[in-house]
Amino acid sequence: MQFYRDHMGMTLGSLEEGLVLEAGPMRMYLDPGPISKTIFEILTLDLAASKAKLRFYGYEVIDWMGPGKTNLVRDPFGLEFNVYEQKEASWVEIVPDEHGYFRPMIGAAASNVQQIAEFYSMVLQAPANRLSDGSLLISGGSVGMRVFDSEHDFPAVWLSHVAPVEQMIEGGAAFLDSQHQLLRDPIGVCWSIEPRSESTKAAVHPI
């Protein structure tokens, strides 16, 4: 866990089972056991209603243990989510982290970007907008899904262009693609680096 604390500026805390790392909008929960894939989490006020809705949209129920327990579902493209019932009063407010490293959105590197974008446009009831870097963003209120074309297929967490990439590499992270857009850390979490935005203004001095 030193990687996240020392190289990404996250705060480490403990839970009844496992650890939690926090930085602004980012919450990472690490459970004991062998390294597994990245699983996103959905918070809901009504677990039963969420289960029915997810099934309607085509999610596969992998393991459903009820309130306060693990409730895993998988979308048609292999992304997995844990659905957790939580009271609204105890929800964590999404705020920017002090360094501006983390983006409050989930994402995926995929070879079938258009299909994923169309699916999440339906689920989130929002259009898919193509950004300047070629990725597609579907913003549905409190959640955003951003996908980009890659030879790899797996979930990715978004970082801003000011993220400490050199520190992450020093700590054991490695690039996965030739475009230097995707990093895998020592735990196996994949991070997509948001490109620096292009300048849209220029200062002109008359001669």
C-alpha cells in the first residue's frame, strides 16, 4: 500500500476487513487475498430495485449476498461491479483531491469502444461525446464512463495530465501501450492518463 501513499498521495485507512485508500473523489478498497481484477462499485438506496434494473439492461449476476454483503454483476463486455446498499446520509461527497490527480469517472480500455459507448449511453440515459483525445465520454449525472480504443480490454481508472507518472514508474508501475496512455501499477490496477488539453487561445501582438 506504500505505492498509493508514497507515489500517488493517497491517504491510507483501515476497515473491518481490508484497507481503504482515499484522495478526493477516489476511494479504493483493498480486500485481503490474492491479486484480482479491478471491480467498480455502485452505491444504491434500494438493492432489490437495482438488481432488477441491472438485469433488465443485460448485466449478469455473478454473486448476490444481500445488504451489507458482496453483490457482484458483470456487464456484457466483462466489466464487473459490486452493488452496495448504503443510506444516503452516509454517502461520501465527491470533491476534488488537493493535487488534482484523480478524475471522478470510471473507464475502460477496449477494442470495441463504440459498442461499450452505445451500451452505457442506454444505461446512463446520456449521449456519448467524443473528446479531442479520441475517447468517448458518457456523463450520466453523478457518474461518468469514459472509454478509449486500445489493444487491451480491461477496466481503467482515469488520472489527469498532472498525475505523478514518473513517481508511479519509480514505484513499480509500467506502461502497457505504445502511446504511453495506460499504466499498470504493482497491484494490477490500470490507470489511464488524460492527455494535456490543447491550447485554444493565443496572444497576438501587432507588428
